[in-house]
Amino acid sequence: MSSKDADFDNKIYTGILEYAGDDYQFVFSSGKLKLIPASKEKRAEMWKFGKKEIAKGVYTSDEPPRMEEDILVGRCHESNEQIVFLPQKGAYISKTNTVLIIKLTAYIVCKRERNSIDRISFNGPEINCIHPTNQAIECTFDIESFINNGTFAVTTKDFECTTTKRQPFVVDGKKVSVCFGISRTMGAKIWEPPMTLSSNMMFEFDATDDYRFILRLWYIAKQFIQFLCYRKNVEFNKVELAAPYQDGKHENFAELYVLDGGEKADIQGLKDGQYIKQVYISGHEGQILADIADDKLYLRHLPDSLESSKHIDAARFVMITAAFEWEFDRLFPDGIEKSQQRIDAEHEVSQKLNELIDMSSGKTKKIYKSLLRCIEFSPSLANKIEKIGSDMGALLEPFGQPLYSLNKEQLNYADMGKRIGDQRNHFAHGDLDEDFIGLSLLDLIFLQRIIYAMQLKSSGIENQEIQRAINDLFRCGLVF
């Protein structure tokens, strides 16, 4: 949450906006929007809110109206700034006396009024690490001069050196590009540092006034950073909106605040380097974002925080295995290739069962048909883990072998698959009388690394960069 966001939380702002063809005075505080009819006539009629007329002058309670507007645009009395409210579309509108209470998803504070948006930029602690700010400076000094006089020189590199190549992706049929850059701010005030560097992730697109599309991009950006950090509690300090400017440039004119986006960054995790650097996924950022936008990348298993990732319960166990199976199906859409022996055996058994079906009737025939449907091989979770071990063993073993050796065990994908599959089934089917398979917990730790390897592989990233990414994210302490 930025300082300005905190300012909006702690103060009350008032103004005028139009809703459903009528003027309302608004009161906005702590993320809550209250509307009061501006006219006496409208206030006098507010008793009819949420009621329907069943006969002339006779009213009965009805379902409260729902919010149907995409945006509500107001003018703030205190700052004279325009505020664009994004209500929860479809949510019920509640009323207390003559005051309407509107549930909000987000709001936009406009320093200047512009008709369209063509860029949204994100800044936060995680982004400052994913695209490190220190790459933007060069320090030059003479050791003797530094020791004796305390003098040295700091120079910032140019924008071209610190801005990544734009990578395209598509969201809801609209073309978007992503890049990372580093902004420089000079400070002349006593309480400000003389120079501030901030990394930014920027989405650029054709100019639009579709605020819901902008909000969608915010959620995609949030999930992208969550994926790179393997946790949900990531933070955006500032989200700026820009309008088209002359010569293809952009003019920042507003800030976006999302009301459920106030998580605080895990600073210790950032200090420990537990994130995937942009350089590891360079050239593939667009593909990852496209997979997020299309709901192809499985993210439901992400822990709330690094601390919560250390705790495994039944639900989390099942979600991690679900993530593996989802990503396996992405890598192998046709499933596991059958051997010719398996194909021949299936054909022979199918022929014999068809003969028995033709010769049978009633329940016996139904049983034979059921057996025929079981002939087609459907790989189990254990089969899938064994297949990944066979195909990606060289990529994965630097992480698996030390993990199992440390626990005085041997890495065997077939055994690992059976243990995880059995324990998953115990949890999923509520088999509380079954003993917990202790080694399956070690398997699950390794499986989380396998999932990331599969996800990054699906995005086209090279093996060495995948290994570097996993090594940093899970603090494996290896050298690549």
C-alpha cells in the first residue's frame, strides 16, 4: 500500500457524482463509498428503495437493486481531483436511511483528466528485485581519495541499457506488450534521498477507456509476480496509468488502487533471493503472461506466504498434486505414449470382450461392456511422475538427488509416484484410518520444484535458466 493509499484510508473525501441519472453527494473513506441524494426530492423518495409497487400507492419489499455501472466518476471537493470508482458489478446496493452504500473493487485518482489509457506501470519491492535496480548505476572511485576525502562518483546508465525488450501477449483479444525498466528520481528536499531508483513493469496497449480491461491487467500482473515469487503476498507500491502523448510517448496522469491488493511484501524472502529474476525468463515473459490470461498456468496451489509454504495439510497436499497433473496434461496433451505391446494386448482383449458381449445379454452384457471401457489405459498420478522422471531427469536430478541423500533416501520416480498417489488418494477419499506415508512429504517438497520446471518448460525457457530459477526460488544453494 502506498503512502497516498494510506492517506485515502485515513481521511474522509467528499464530492459529487452522477449515478442512475441523478446527482449524489459521495463520502469516500476506508475503501467505502456512500452516496447521498443531492436533491431534497430524491431524498424524500428514498424510502421506496428496494421496494416494488404492487398497486397504486401500495409497496412491498423487493430484492435490493444490483450495481450495473462499470464506473462512477466523481469530483473531489478537497483536492478538485477526479476520482473514478470501479464498483463490484452485480453486487447488491444496500441502504441506511437515505444513504446508499456501494461495494467497490478499485478506484482511480486522476491528477489530470485524460480520455484514454495506453500504459499501466507497476512498482513494488518484488519488482525492484526481479529486475534489480542496482544494474542502473556505475560507481567509480579512487580508493585513496575515498579513504582520505570520502569522494566517489555514481553514474546512472541510460534507459536503453536498463529497459528490457518488449514481449507481446494477448488479453481478451487485445494486444499487449510487457517490458521492465528503471526510473530515476532526483530529490532536492532535506528529507528525501538525493536519488531514488525504482524498477517498473509496464504493460502497453492500444489506447482505451475500458477501465475493466485495466483492472483485468492489474490482476494478471499480480498473478505474474506471485508466480515468480511462489507466494500470494506480493505488494504493489504504486500503479500508474498513462495516456498517449506526442511522438509516441506516454504521460502519467492517474494512480490505480485495488482494494483487495493491500498485502505487504515478504522482505525476508526478498533478502534471501527467493524469487525468479527477469533475466532467467528473458524473452518469455509474454508467453507466461498469456498463459495466465488464458487460465492455462496453474496457480491455485500457491501458498499465501513463505511462512505458510512450510506447512502442509491435506488440502494443500491435494492442491499441489492437482497442479502437477494440470501441468503434465499441458506438456503431454496426448497423454503417455503406449508401447506397441500394450496396443496389441488392448486390441486382443477388446476383440475377445466384444465376442462375449455379442454372446451375452442382461446384466452380464453390461458387465462386459464396463470391462471394455476399462481397457483403454488412463495414466495414474504415479505413471505421470515416472514419465516426468524419465523425460526430465537430467534437468531435475540436481535438485532431487541432494534432497533425498540428505534424508538418507534414494530418488526413485516410480516409488515417489506411488507414495504420492497413495497419500493423495487417502486425503481425497477421507481415509482417516490409513497411516500417513511419511516419505510422501519429502516427495511433495520435490514435486513443487518439478511443477515449476514443467511450467517454465511449457513457456519455452532453456534448461539452464530453469535450473537457475528453481535454485533461487527454493534456496537450493546449488551453482549453475
